[in-house]
Amino acid sequence: MASAHQTAVALGSRAMQADAFQTTACWCLSLTTLGGLGLNAILGWWWADPTAGIGVTYFLAREAIEALRGED
């Protein structure tokens, strides 16, 4: 089965490529958030949740800077 990104490239659709990237980015952000919350809840690692939050903040700040610069 072809991924959404591979399909978008085959079709030459930049909009679909952007959507595929956004889906992957949201998946990664969700996984990071759930990982931090899970480690905090299950193992009692109080620092895991804030660390995940810092990771999410870094990713979002990097994406915002690229968007403001007009980078792909």
C-alpha cells in the first residue's frame, strides 16, 4: 500500500504533500505528548511530561520560523 506522501508525489499535488506532512507531524506530536503523560502516570517520572512539552514547543517554533521565512 502506498503512503499518502508517495501518492501525492506521483500525482504532483503539492497540497496533498503538505497534507501528508501535516498528518505525519500531528502523529509525531501526539505520540510525544502521550509518551510524556504515560511515563509520568505509569512510572511516576514527573519530569517526562514537561520534557515532552519542551520537545513539542521546539518543533512548533521551528515550523513557525520556517513558515515565516516562506521555506518549504
